Amino acid sequence: MRTLVSYDIEDDRIRNKISEACKDYGLTRIQYSVFIGELNHNRRDELRQRLRKTLGRNFGKILICPICDKDLRLLTEIRVEPGGTIVD
């Protein structure tokens, strides 16, 4: 199942470690602090434990959200390209 991980962490060092952990688990960055990728239940739980340990008692928030294929098909993106071109 696809897993979406997003985080809001002030400490650069901790934020970089969280990012590296997501990459280590094969997730792809889709925004600065948002990753997505395929993880089964066990791998998702392993990642959760690693992220919890990495964050420790530091101020921050991490969301780990499984997403089914049906919901993923409903994903939409709105972005503005350089020069002001809007892509829906």
C-alpha cells in the first residue's frame, strides 16, 4: 500500500535525518517535507519506529498515512510553473 509521510520539524539536523530515513525506505520526495512510496504494514511500522526514535523529544510533527489505490487515483495537483504557467 502507498504510504504518505509528511513532517514539520524546526531543527535542520533532525529534519535531514527524517528525510534520509524516508529515502532509505524507498520513498520519493514529492514536496520539501512530503514523501510517498510503497510500504507494506511491517515496513511502515519499522519506519514509524525509526522516525519516532529520530524525533525523540524534539519539537515536531510527523504524519504517516497509508493510502489505498482507489484514493490515490483521486489525487489532483495544482502547480504554477516558472513564468506563471498554471498546471491543473
